[in-house]
Amino acid sequence: MTVAAVLVAAGSGSRLGHELPKAFVPLGGVPLVVHAARSLLASGAVSSLVVVVPADRIADARAALADLPCPVAVVAGGAARQASVAAGLAALPDEADVVLVHDAARPFPPADLVDRVIEAVRAGHPAVVPALPVTDTIKRVGPGDGTGEPVLQTVPRGALRAVQTPQGFARDVLVAAHAAAAGSAHDESTAASDDAGLVEAQGVPVWVVPGDERAAKVTTPSDLSLAALRAPDAS
């Protein structure tokens, strides 16, 4: 099976509070998108990469990713994440039959995590997500009154998982799920929050493999500081 990856780097990252789009914010002098690309390729299992960026950053991305050891296509993203992934899928090489979808906001997924996802897809699972057990107490709340929100339920956390990326799919399964959801691809309010959600909506089983804390997401300035500590060459 030939593995290709769609690296989603088209978001604005407004919560990070940086003048650059999030994927182009430097960490140790290197843009997050470059860290993420290098991490995906570290295991040697990914043979090609499609990177989805804002339309006005295509030239910047091509220059930053020029030295990667595999074919790289850079394409423009859409108004919502779902549309951006669809654009990446459309640019995949014909020979790819396993697809990873990864967020550039997770710059350091370790190679063994990437391998776990790929191997689970190769073992016959059509959709695979890495995830960590939820350790916080989770409350389901109702509408508030301006001073707070009432607790409706304490949700048992034993079966809950916090999902990460890269997520892995049989290519035909993911393409079909995106085609079925195409009507909501340009509306962030109705689009699925991840690709596994689109697959679930089609009745396809999704398998969970162990995640890794090093694959944490960068959303806020403090996350960026923590990511620097997770860098493979951090002392």
C-alpha cells in the first residue's frame, strides 16, 4: 500500500495572536508547517505529501518545503477545514491508497505514532485515529443565565478519548465521505470537526490507536512555548 499525506495548513490561527497564519509561525526559526512535514516523513512510510495553505502563501510554502525528501504539492485551501482537506485529496497522486490527514498545528507527532496509524489502516481498518484518554472530569451543561451554566451530567470519562492527528484512511473511504459532505464543506458552522467525523456519518467504523502527548496541538502562545520543549532536538 502506498501512503500519501494531506497536511492542512490553511487556517488563520487567530487565537495564537500572531501576524502570520498559524502554520507559518516560526518555532526555533522554522515554520510550524515545516516541522509538521518533517515529522510526518520521519518514519519513512509516507511517499508523497500535499500541503494545503492560504492562497497567498503558496509561494512561501513551496520555498519552505523545497528540501523535503519526497514529492510535495502545495495547493490553496478553502474557507473551512473540510474544504481544505477536500482540496488536498483532489491533488493526491493516483497511486496513493492510504491517506493520512494531519494538522500543521501539531508540529511534532513522533514517528512511532505515524507508524501506528498507518499499520492499523494496512491491517484492514478503513479509518484510524490516534487518541489519548481523557483525564479531566467532564461536565455536560445546559443554557446559562448570564452568571453561569447549570451542570446536567457528569460524563463518565473511562470510555472518552481526546483525538489527535494524523488520522489515517483507506483512500476510497475518505474520498467518498468528503463527497457525501460536500454541501457543508464551505461552512465552518456545519462542517465536521475532523475527517473521522465525516467517515462516521457514512456508517464506516473508526478505529482508535494510542496517541502521544508529543502530538499536542498549538492553539495559544503558551502552547507554542510548550511545543518548543517537545521538539525532537530540545534539550
